[in-house]
Amino acid sequence: MSKINDFLTEAGVFFLATVDGDQPKLRPLGAHLELDDKVIFGVGDFKNVYKQMVANPKVEIAACKLDGHWLRYTGKVVFEDDPKYAEAMLDAMPDLRNIYNEQTGNKMMAFHLEDATAVDIPVMGDGESLL
């Protein structure tokens, strides 16, 4: 998991693809962290992306580094029941507490991917599995 987390950190911004009915949806994200041998991500419970992942948990994450390597991380979303994961995400990115708090009523939904594949793909050549 550290290789995936490190890749995402170096890339800075990555893209999460979901499905809304029969239409793919792609959005940029940056929040992630490694905890308990999992790469943890977070989205708001009030956002369409959350509703899309509940309806169809199959997603793909893509990221690209300046050296031209790109990551394809594909799997099934599993939302974390333990609130420590959402708290860790908010601790890692404290500005998110302005959005996710008791006053707004918005909740951070932390998740990781299972049944996943992760491939580091160079500009030219075959990719290398990171799992």
C-alpha cells in the first residue's frame, strides 16, 4: 500500500472515476492517507460521488507524475465503519473541518478499495503491479 500512497502523494492530484447510471463521472481529488495497511480516501456524504459509489462500488483512480509514470488503481469501494478513519483524514487535511462538522451536518465518508489492482505504467513499456 505504501507504493500506492507514495505515488498519489507525488502526483498531488488524482482522478476518481465512478458511474452515474450509464454515464462515467470523473473528478479530481487530493485527499488520501495510509492507515492500517490501507490507502484511505474520503468524500462527503452529501455529494453525488458518494451516492454513485453506494449504487455501484466499482471505481478507478488514475494519477500521473511529472516523470510520465501514471497509476491505474481499480477496485471496489468499502466504506469504513470506524470513525477513526474519517478523523484521521480530517486531521491530515484540517481545512476540511470547515466543510465536515456538526454545524454543517456534512459527514466525511472514508473508504478504501478491495479486490483491487494497481499498476504503475511508464510512458513506454509494460506496467508494474504495485499490489
